[in-house]
Amino acid sequence: MSIVGLQRTFLTAGLWLMAGGAWAAEPCDCLPPPGAADVFGAPPPPAIILEPGPCLYKPHDLDPCYNMRCDLAPGSPKPSLYVTADFVPLFRDALSPEEFQAAGVDGPIVVEEDTLKREFQGGLRFLVGGRMNELYRVESSFLGFQFWDVADAARDFTPNALGTDGSLFSPFTNFGVLDLDGDGVEGVPGVDYNHLAAIRQKTSYDSVESNFIVDLPRIRNLESSAMIGGRYLLIDEEFAYRTESFEPAAAGGSTVAIQNAVGNELFGLQLGYRGRFLLEDFFWLDFDIRGAMYHNNLDHRLQYQQTQGGAVVGAFADDVDNQKTTWGGDISLISHYLLTPNVALRLGYQALWFDGLALAAGNIIPEGVRVQTPAGGPNAIVFPPLEIDHSGSIVLHGPVAGITAMW
């Protein structure tokens, strides 16, 4: 017997004994008949090993170069029913953060989305799947209970050009660059020269989805699946902007307060691929990637109020809705460790991406807003009829840790 044949004999015998002693499975039907040489020309193992024996899986292996792959490659369970529960803390990233206050005329930005004190926020995923036959499965899942509530503020009591304290400048005058009232002094009293600027952002995320999954032919240690399905999501946000100023001093100072809320109701079709890399019989990696096109029902509500000396000098309220197309993607890499034939631990990382959303921070200062500076005052912000900016993009990402039960 050659060295190759001897190695095959011991490895096949070892895996056969392990499989037969620890797992209940279908007979193996992928071995060559007794006395036949494999495609490499190596002598066959003893006839007793070539008899049908237990296998960990029913292979869909089209590789003709290795007739004994059924016993020699690792396998993953093929349960009829499986249930997964995951803890999924996610971090919210804005790809184009908005800016809200500068220290000094056209100075460094001190209040913006990137200065919000963001953290991972805990959420949950529940998944139920079932196998229809050896090729087809269906899965339904929920991911949500995610809620972010973050805030930031800046104070500045630096003496300004008007003789009071406060040198924070707003985006309404391009951070003080514009001399809208024509007094030769940059910025506008009542809108700029703030000693306090504060923002607050709230975001919630929930989704449900169902997918039809088709197992593809196995290639060595890679099991692949294609999926098609639908997903329904709710992504809602609120944003608040507030400034306080000692200007105009003659009027007793001023405040500006703007609050808005946007809603994204998405439903659409998604396509995806899942690759399972079998490292051991008890350990494997799942790589999932999905892309989706959504119909997005948008709504936007905004309220604004400006005061000087406690009296309201500017106010606005409006709401609007619209329908647009949003694109999304989902990618994850999750390891599985099989504790028993029916229980596996999961640990990995996931990221979700959306483009074409209405985000609250991107809509709180609508296109066309301007500062009105009539002779004798008061200076006030003027809003056009409300619209929805749906060019926002966000990424939600974070670790995944959970457990799967299989039957």
C-alpha cells in the first residue's frame, strides 16, 4: 500500500468511527465501490471502510476529483427547524454629518453631528427557519428595539464685536461670513453671537424580513445559498436645535428653537448570498451579503420659534410627506461553535447601509431658509414651504452574539 493510500485509510476510518459513534445521520453513498482505485490512482482502503457508513451530511458535491469527500470534509448540521436569538448592539454613523455652530466667524466647528456622544445601543434579533427539503428553506426574522438618544452643547462667553459675551455663529449666516443686515459687522444679532448652542438627536430602528433560500452545489468546504425575500423597516428620527444669545442687548437677548421629526417607512425586495465555510464538524463561518431596493414612504414635520426679550418674533410650523426609492445593503460574518448536535453559539459582526433616507439633521435647516433683517428689526429666520431632503445615508454596525437551537 502506498503512503497516500495508507493516509486515506486511517483518516477515513477515524472520521467514520467518530461520525458513527456521535451522530445519527443518513448512510454515506459517495464512496467508490470496493476494490476501485480513486482518481489519483491510489489503492483503495480496505473493503470494510468502503461499506456505506454514517455521514454528517448528504453532500451536493459535484467535484469529481475526490470520490471520498463525503467522509473526509467537515459537515454542518442540516436541521429541519432552527431558532436563533441574538444580542445586536449597533452604532449609528452618518456618512455626511451636518454642522451647526462655529466658534468665531468662519471658525472651527464646535457643534455638529460628529460631536454627538454616540454609543452602541443594544438591540435584539429573533430568527425562525425551516427546511422544506434538501435544497429549499424559508427564514423569517425581526431585528430592532434599537433607540439612540444623543446630545451635545457648546458654551462660549468670549467678548464679541457688539460688546456682549458670546461668539458662536450659526449656519443661517454661513457661520457669520454673511453681513445680511448691512451694518458692516459680520453675522446677524439674534441668530449669531450665541453664548449657548445645543443639539439633540433621537433615532429608532426596527425591521422584519422573510427569505426563500436555495442551497447551491457544495464546493469542497464551502456550502453556498442564494436567497430572495422581502423586508419591512421603520427608521424614525427627531432633531432639536437651540441657541441663546445676549444680542440684541437692547431687546434683552434672544433664543432660537427648531424641532423636527422625519419618518422612513420602507418595504422592498432583497437578493442575497450566504457562504458557509466549514472549518471543522463543530465550527464554521457564515458570510451573508444582501442588497435591497425599497419603496420609502417619507414624512417630515418641523416647528420653529424665535424670541427676543421673551416675546415671539418668529414662528413657523409645517408638515409634508412624499414617496421615494431607497437602496440598502446588509453584510455580516458570524462564527458558529457547535456545543451539542442541537445547540450552536454565534459570534460575529454585522453592518447595514442605507442611501436615500430622510434624516432629521439634514432636514432641520431646509433648502431656501433665509434670515430676514428689516430696518429697525427684529431679525428673524424665514422658512419656505416645507420639503423633504431624502439624500441622507447612514451605516448601522456592531457585534452579534447569540445562540441557535436546531431540531
